[in-house]
Amino acid sequence: MVLATHIVIGSAVASLFPNNPIVGFSLAFVSHFAMDAIPHWDYKLKSKVDLGENPGDPLDSDLEISPQFVRDLFCIGLDILIGVALAIFILGGAGKFSLSALVAGASGGVLPDFLQFAYMKIRRDPLTSLQQLHHFIHTKKRIRNPLIGIILQLVVIILVFVIL
Ligand SMILES: [Zn+2]
């Protein structure tokens, strides 16, 4: 899912433990994989290249440091900003805002995707095993329409808030 969704869900989970950011961070980290298992839309990273023979193989792809990568960094930064703003807006509105829970939840929620980047550059265990696990849990069903994709991620956010 997009990082914004991971940030909102991670912060919501961490805000259940406002006095224990380590628990919040860990639960947010786990929530990333649970969210990735749901069929969803994602924006494409333009700097992503296939290194092996199987196109799209997550163990054999890389993010090339190129002008496209700068454009990707801009999208990722915007994605994070939207997530943090949404988390502050929603948690603040619900009277559950805590800065430590936001920091713990947002960082735990996005860390698995940053570890994918670390894997691409280092390609060593435990990053390799984590990359395999990430891909194994990640849904193979992609939603192609961005509008439907974004609406569905908003629905997931609302559902998680109702459940929490
Ligand atoms: Zn992920």
C-alpha cells in the first residue's frame, strides 16, 4: 500500500499504547505486512529496474540512482507528508493524538518498505529473508485504477479505525 496508508494505520495502532512507543513501533511494523496482504493499488517507482530474467522479481530488482530516482524520492516524500498530515488530522479529531505514538507508528509502519530499499543495495541476510517474507505476504492482486485504489485505501483506513 502507499506509505500514507501505512503511516495512518501504524499511528492508529501505536496510539493504543501512547505510553509505550516500543510496543507501538513493533505493532505498526507488523501492521505493514497485514495491510500489504490486502489487494491494493500502488504508484509505480520509475527508477525500478529488473536485474534478473523474471520481470518484477522482488529479489532481483533494484532502484537505480538516476534522475528518475529523484522524481521517485519526491513522490515518496509527498506520500509521507500526506500520511503524517492525515494521521494528525484523524487522530487529533478523535482526541487520540500523541506525538510519540505518531513517531513510533509512522516509522514502524513505513520501515518494512525502507528495508526493501536497503535489501536492494546490500543483498544480505537478514534483509534477504525479510524481502522474501515481505513478497510472500504481499498480495499478488493489483488494483490498476488509481482512483478506485485510493478510495479503497481510504475505506481500509476507516474500517481499521472503526475496529480499533
Ligand atoms: Zn510493503
